[in-house]
Amino acid sequence: MMLNTYKFCLASAISFSVIWIVCSLLVWLFPGMMMSMAGDMLHADLTSICWQLSVKGVLAGLAAWAVTAGVIGWLLAFFYNRLL
């Protein structure tokens, strides 16, 4: 089964965008809990750091993650199709 590289690229970008928005909302609603979770995931003590959540930062991160996920999704579909 061949993958449509464009559709897979778009699906990856949309999926990561949704996750980024959900994550940003969680940071906005529960900053302490999310900082603790981020520290646990990175095996680091992040208690001396505070979130710098702004609309500009959220939108910049959204664009960066969408483009990155889209490129990675395109590459995955491209190589998958070549391996068939």
C-alpha cells in the first residue's frame, strides 16, 4: 500500500498542531503541574525555571512544530513508499 506523501505530511502537521495547542492550554491552566511533568520527562530539576507563555510564543511554537512535523511526515511517507 503506497502512502500519499502530501496527505501524510498534512496529517502529521495537523496532528502535531493539535497536540501543541492542547499542551499550551495545559501549561496555561496548570503551570506547576506541567513544569513538574516536564522535569520528570527530562530527568531534570526545573523548579528554578518559570514558564514564559505568550500568544506570540505559542504561535511561533505552533508554526515551528507544524512545519517540522510536516517535513518529517513527508520524509517518512517518502521512504516508506521507496521501501515497498
